[in-house]
Amino acid sequence: MKKVLVATFLIVFLLSTKLNACVVFIYHKIGDNSTPSTNVSKTLFFKQMAYLKKHNYNVISLKKLFNLLSSKSSLPPKCVVLTFDDGYKSIFTPIKKVIKLYHYPITVFIPTQAIQYRYPAYLTLKQIKELMQLGVDFQSHSFAHPRFTSPPKNLDRTKYLKWIETDLKKSIDFFKNYLGYKPYAFAIPYGDYNKTVIQAAKNVGFKIILTQDATPLGKNTPLYLIPREPILGRNWSDMAHFKEVLNEKYLAVKKRIPDIGKCDRKPKIIGGEILNINRYIKNSFYIYTSQTGYIKAKTKGNLVYIKPNFKFRKKLLRVGIKALTKNHKKAVILWMIQPTKVKNR
């Protein structure tokens, strides 16, 4: 009996180690009620930061996450990365206080046009440099913060790619000219992407690309598809949601069906080929689309899928898969598709 218990413990331990996930949080505004949909109250924000400390979460830097994923190394248990998008002034004092209290590493993604031309709601260059002295990592959120999946009309793929690259190069030039370094990371504005957006970001030299697909990540997550969990608004900033997100696992796939970017409005199947499908409870798989919600999935070997009886109405939406791990943790993956007849996007 003792040997059986030891063996069972080892199996559960090894399984949980392999399934280590990292949650990358996104915050936007802290204590700014002028835009409730992107705001988190100061009370909730500091309660969440204290929760991470009290429950021994490993808050690591984005650069460390990049190094771990690049080297295919295991992620630490209870891994968290803190990021802020846009660089609003409301985050200046809260970030300083968090660093003083907990010494957490923090990355802020800035749309550099807003900084360069001194938009009043955004951090000043002086404030950015003050935060840099405290160890805050500033990276690119584009130059003009456009929706890169909605380019000017009548662009072929070559011109479309160049349009994106031109904006990103302006952002990189800001970092070089005003902050003295080239950014290695890019957070996609609005989280809207396709293959051309990803390719453009790679072409100009970004090493890690972050989305707003609301899931954790795992060691097999591609560096160009780093998902993040938004903490904002009334429903997505409370402690219940925060704790729920921290308990999720990353569902790794060998193949997304359909893949990111362009696809038919009515694909033959929606789903994916699951990596190590035996880690999950049989018959716990569901397919998600932002048009339909979750639909019970069929399985065939490592393939999890549905055959849709509907057409996608939107030109941009997310699809994904969720399941339960053997220890009844929710595992999930999401990605963005673009059901459109436009070629090569």
C-alpha cells in the first residue's frame, strides 16, 4: 500500500510540474473612474498585489519569461508576470508603491506617439525615466495604437505589411532616441492580430509578441502568441475573477484548426490537435467561439473538434478549447481568426 501511495504521489507531482502555467496580467488604468471599462480601483489593485505575496506567487519579469520560453525551460510554479498597457498617468503612483512594498518586476507597454507628443492622460517622459530608475521595463505598444487588422482600404499584402512595419519602426525609433535602447517586446494594440501583424512584428525585430487572448501560457506557448489576462472593468477586476484566473492551466495544442488569421466563414471543423491529451479528463472538452460560446466537443485520437452548423458573421473573433485536467483544473487556450475572403491575411 505504501508503495502504491508513493507512486501515486510521484505521478501527480510530475503531472502538475509538467502542467505549470504562467499568468500574464494586463492592467490599464488604476483608480481612474473616467473610463470604468479599463479601470481597476486602487483598493482592488493593491488587494490583488498583496494576495500574490501572501500566497507565494512567483512574480517574474517579462524578460525572465522570455528567457525561459526561449530555452524551453520549465516554468516556475505559481508563475505570474505583471504588465500594463498604454502608460496612463494613473499608474505612476500605484506602480511606485507596489515596487516599494513588494519589489515586483513590472513591464509597461507604451504607444509612443502619445508620449512623444505629450498627450495629457499619459505618462510624461520624465515620469517614464523615474520609473525606469526603479526597474520598470518599458516596451512597445506601437506608435499610433491603430487596429492593425483594419488597415486602409485597397492595400495588397505587401503594402499592408509595410503599413504595419512603418508604425512599428516609428515606435522603435522613439525608444532609441528618447530611452536609449531597442525594445524586444511588442504588445498588440487592442489584442487584434492575424498572420500579417505577427509577421510585421517579427520583421522589425521584436523577440516576443503579446496578445490579449485571455488564458495562461505554458512552456510550449509560441513566443509570438503570448496570451494575457485583462484585469479591468466591473466584472473582470474583482477578486473572484482574479483568483479564478490564477488557478487556470494552459491547454497545449499541436495544431489550431483553423489557424490564426484568415479562414473560411464556415470551416469544416473547429478545434485542434491536443498535446498529451491523456493529461485531461475524457469527455471534458469544449470548443469556444466568441459568436457561440462553448459547445461540447467530439474527440478522435488527439483531435478535439466540432463540425459547425453555422457561419461566422464577424470579421474577427476568438476561438478556443477548454478541458479539465486529471486533478480537475480548468485548462484553456484561445486564438484569433479572421473569417474573410481577403487573400493572404
